[in-house]
Amino acid sequence: MEQCPNKTERCLNCHDHHQQLRPLVKEIITTKHFFKDAPSINPESIVNCEHENFTHLHKFEEIIDGNYIFRALKGKTHIIYAIDKDHRLIFLRAFENFGMYKKFLNDKKSIEKMIIEADNGKK
């Protein structure tokens, strides 16, 4: 994957981790959970750094077992995605409720399992 297509303007809240990892991404995967959670959100808008559609984009959350977890915020929808050790960008879940988003983020084992099983929901 190339550098951020919008080189003149940096994405809102774009973290250095994302800037470094983005060119290394080999594959984009959208999980079945993500499709169910946010059928109206186009993952391509995040991949293409269309920051004008988001309040936050590429906001770094944490590293879980070597996988970088990021968040985007569009309206009230919290979109959680990861760049894993194999350099795959994986859209995990989306929540409109902040409490549910935080609860998911605290469930590290569930996130790790979703990343490992991501090939099943390959787009």
C-alpha cells in the first residue's frame, strides 16, 4: 500500500504508528462482525484517508500481542481496526455506544481471536 494519498494535509489525529505501517499493508480484510455492525460505512474511506468524513481517523489505541489497534470516529460510530503482524489491515468492529466500544477494547483475548480468524471474513 502507498503512503497516505493526501500528503499535503495530515489525517485528523493520525498517529505516527499508522504513518509508518500504512505503506507495509499487503491486504485489507473486513470481518463479518464489521459488516453487521456498520453496513453503511465504507472501509475504503478509511483506507483512502478521507479524513473530511471523520472526527478522528487513524487514532492509535494500543498494541495487543504485536497487533496495532486503531480507531476512527464518524458521527457517533467508533470504528475499530488493526494492522496485524502480517501487515494486514483488518476492520474488526464498529460501535455507536462508547461504553460498548470501551468494553470491546478491554477484551484483549477476543480482539486477538478476531485477528487470527480474520481470513474467514476476507473481502
